[in-house]
Amino acid sequence: MLKQDIREELLSLNMRATVPRVAILEIFRDEQRRKTDKAKLSGERPQAVHFSTDEMFKLLIGRKIDVGLATVYRVMQQFEEAGVLSSSRFDAERVTYELNEGRPHDHIVCSVCGRVDEFYDKAMIARQKAVADDLGYMLQNHQLALYGICSVCQSKMGAATVKGKTVKAPGGRPT
Ligand SMILES: [Zn+2]
Ligand SMILES: [Zn+2]
């Protein structure tokens, strides 16, 4: 994505186009486009890219952008307040951000490598609404995360060691 387009997007949000803001939004847009193109080629459903503050910091360093972790943390929060990003908290230490495209979805998180995948399950969404209704709530928002071991980590560990082992989800009950 062109830097000029990013600058204009920031201006339309009444945000000054500082170097960290332009760089962070550019990375989100670039990585999102790359992932969407890749999914289209392999016929998979496109998913959002998800980055924690630490991951974004590393990507910025990789692009030789001189920025402190505290700034990255602040800019991600500013973007969330402006509605550009949305966040999910998967465990005590890690908040993950993605572009706020307004698509409802839930997440499954690898407890080993931290990989995040998205899914959309109509029946599950309907059940969540029904549960809120039963309890007399007007549902405004929801966040659901499943924890497991992704296929890449499973093959690294070898299926035999995974089977029969109790895996503890961060902050959750053992499965
Ligand atoms: Zn997501
Ligand atoms: Zn994994």
C-alpha cells in the first residue's frame, strides 16, 4: 500500500501521520493483502492477520523503523480507539490486534507457538445469542477463544507424544 494513501487515511481519522503510525498501519495493510492473496490462490477462506504488540515491534525493527516498544503499544491502542484495529486478549500477557473489518468471527489459538486462526460457526453464534436471551441479557459483544495445538506444532512434537497428554490452556481448564 502506498505511504500517501496511509497518510490520507490517518488524516481522515484526525490523526497526525507520524512515522510509527504510518509504519504500523502499512504493515497491517501489507501483511493482510499478502495473506488474503495467498488464501485466494489456495482456495481457502481469507483470515485476518493478528499481531501482538511484541510481534509488531519485531516487524518494525525488521523494516528498520526506529521505534520503542512503548510507542508501538500506544499506537495500537490509539488505532483501536479510532476503530481501525480490534483487539482480543487470549491470555494474561498477550493482546492481539487485527484490522477491524467488522466480520464476526471467533479464534482458536495454538498454546505452543501462539498461532491464531479464525473461524465462523453460525450454530455457535446462534447458541451464544440464545444463552444471553435465556439469562435476560441483550447481547452486545462476545469473545470466544479455543485453545489447542496447531497442526505444525503437532507434527513437530510427533503425534505420539501429544496423544494422551494433558494440555493446559492458558488461564483455562485442562482439556
Ligand atoms: Zn481475528
Ligand atoms: Zn502451533
